[in-house]
Amino acid sequence: MQDTDALATEILRQHGATFAGFEAQPVPASDATDPVYLAALQACSALGFIAHDAQTLARAWQAQTARTGGFNASHWPDDPRDFGLQPLPRAQAFAPCPQALGLYAVLPDAAWVGRMARAGVPTVQLRFKSDDTAAIAREVRAAVEAVRGTDALLFINDHWREAIAAGAYGAHLGQEDLDALSAAELQELRASGLRLGVSTHGYAEMLRADAVGPSYIALGAVFPTTLKRMATAPQGVARLAAYVRLMRGYPLVAIGGIALEQFPEILATGVGSIAVVRALVNANDPEAAATTLMRAMRSST
């Protein structure tokens, strides 16, 4: 087999243009001696993947080589088996949701939730920020009432206990919120029948999400966003496409700075949903904006 540097150079030659535009990361320390692992670790770090993602990809490349009987620099790893994802049917899984969630509106309060649900937006999320537990419970109940009589699926960001109590369709958790759940809380959440969406920002977080078998996985941030401080750089469309190939067994939602003109290239990756915030709440006519965005989704699928 070729030496490590030669293998890494070949990976970079095959995929450098695809994943261009990211700052090279320091190669994390590793005790592994396998040349494929070390070459992939070196190459993925040079392509700008953060340490945990570079290590995840290196292990996947190593597994791909062992499974196929030879190193193939041209095939970017995208087989769930090589990443150790749960086999289907999943042993651990939340209640299912539609494979294509369509336009997904992330909204600041119950009034906005009701407004977009009545405009025909198929999936809505209440992202209500408050330290007042009573106010949170009231807003969640109001959001559940606001979608009553519509076809909208309502997810509640963070406040999963309130979502269960109010009878919401689902909850959405970030990685830190997911990690904070005890085993008993996770089982309580799963047993409630609530659908669960989980945010991810790269390979390592996708594997963490898969371990609990959520109803859908959100992939982002695709483009720069000013709505929240992100721990990772914007992922871009090329990385999004690679993530979609790997996580194709889940309903997938692309999120982060996505505007109307970018819908065709985002939907071309195979995601079944696009989440938007500013494209609706900052629009002069939010109902008209929702109609335009939903039409763009239909015309691109």
C-alpha cells in the first residue's frame, strides 16, 4: 500500500475542489497506525473539517477500505455501515414523521405559529426564548391551539416537557440539550410518542443524533446566519450533499441562512425540507412570502 502522505494527497486531489473554501485544521493527535486512517485524517483536516469530524471521517474511510477490500480515494465515504449508524429497522427510534416535511418555519411566538399555519406552511416550530417557566408553558399551549384546525405539524424548540403536556406534535433539541438528557429522561421522551428533531453541524454530531434514532435530523448551518452564534463554520452545499447521502435513512431538514434563490441547489441535494426564519418573519408580507417559498419547493422537487 502507498505511504500515508501519498494516500492523503490522492484524497485531496479527488475531493479538494468539492470541499474547497474551508480553512485547514490542525491534524489531531492519534495513536492509530493504519495508513488509511492517518491519510484520511490528514486529508480531511486539510479540507477544513474540525477535529471530531476529521476523526469520524478517517474511521469511516478505514472501515470502507476494509469492507471493500481496497482503498478508493475517489469514493467519499457515505455508507451508513462505515460510520456505525443504526441498521434498519433501528433498535432505538422515536415516532416517525413524514419523510418530506416541506417548508419548515421557525417562529418566535404562538401568534407567528398560528399565522404561518393558517398560511399553509406544513411544518412550524415554536422557538420561544424566556426564563419564565409559566410564560413558556402558556406560549406552548397557545401554539398548540394556534395550529388546531390546520394541517401544520408543530414542533417545540427545547421545551419538551411542556410539549408533551400541551399535546404538541414534536420537539426539537440541539446537541447540548440532547446531551443533557439522562437515560430516564430520554426514555420518557421516547415513550411519550412525541416526535423528535435534532440539530447537527457535522459528522460527529450526526452520529450522536443517530444513536437516539430521532424522527428527523436538521443539517446546518448551510450558510452564514446572524440568528444565533454557531460553533462551526457554515457547512456549504457540497458538505450538505455529502451529509444527505450518508443520512438518507432519515427525514432531513436543511437550515441556516437559506434564501429563496438558493432553494433549487439545496433541494437538489435530496433534503425533504428547508427551514427558514428571516425569510418569513422579516418579510413585508409573510403570507405572500410563505406562498412563494412553498411554490419554490414544489417546483424544485
